[in-house]
Amino acid sequence: MTHTAIPSIKGQITIPAEIRTKYNIGKDTPVVIEDQGKGIITLKIMRMVENDSIEYYEDKGGFGLNFKKPIDPQVLIDAIKKIDG
């Protein structure tokens, strides 16, 4: 599927409704714009994790995340690989 968009005077473009619907993109959905070089730009839709399911910590030993509900590390690794392509 190919769409053409013309940037506004501010450089903004509109993501077509068909794509916004397909990927459930709303006004608060983070989108990563990546320059691949040679005129190729990719958009990646970020999915947020519910705030109540993870907890950030920071102490003398460093920082990290605690998952309040157990998660299989391989499931997390596979999800990251799928997102990153």
C-alpha cells in the first residue's frame, strides 16, 4: 500500500486514516521516525506498557525495571525482535 503526502508549511504530514486505523494510531501514540539513508524513511509505531504493570527502580547498584507480573524473557526478546524487524 502506497500513499503520497505533501508536507505542510511547518513540515507536518498526515498519516492516512487507513494506516492509522490498521495500526491503532491515536493522538498520543508515539511514532519513531528513522532515516534509513538514500531517501528512505521508516515510521515505527511504539506500543506503551501499562504503568501499573512495571516499576522503574534506581539505587546505588544501577537502575532497571521490575515487572509486577511474571514475564518469560524469551517472549520479551521475541517481541523486541519483531518490533525492530
